[in-house]
Amino acid sequence: MNFINQATQMTQSLMGSSKERLQAFQDGRKRNELLHALGDLTYRKHSGDAIDAGAIDALIAELDGLNSSRNDEEAPAVSDTAEHADAVT
């Protein structure tokens, strides 16, 4: 019985860490998509295209949400991105 309990605990632990890794991967992918979209809008704005400022603000807000849920210190601060976007205008 003890072996079965240990196996069950190990399985649950592995499933939990797999779910966390999957979530981290999905968050990273979403973050990359948002950064790409933000870069595209910033480039278009810099090139003189009419860009809705609300679209940039929405992307930055969504990035803020992802970064606040992430405890990884290597993620760049979104405020740096926002300052760069303001500097381009």
C-alpha cells in the first residue's frame, strides 16, 4: 500500500510540474506574440501610419498582466517598452 501511495504522490507531483511548465510555455508564447504586435505597431507609427493609441495601450496592459503573474526576474520590465514607445512618438 505504501508503494501505491508513493507512486500516486509522485504522479500528482509530476503532473503538477508538467502543468506549470505548459503554462509557462503558453505564457511565453503569448508574450512573444504581444511583443511582436507591439513592435509592428511601433514601427508603423514611426513610419507615419495612423495608429490607434488605444491599441498600443491595450498591448502594454496585456503584457503588464503577463509579467505581473510571472516571477521570472529575466523578463524585461514593460515600463521600459512603454517608455520606448513614447520616445518614438
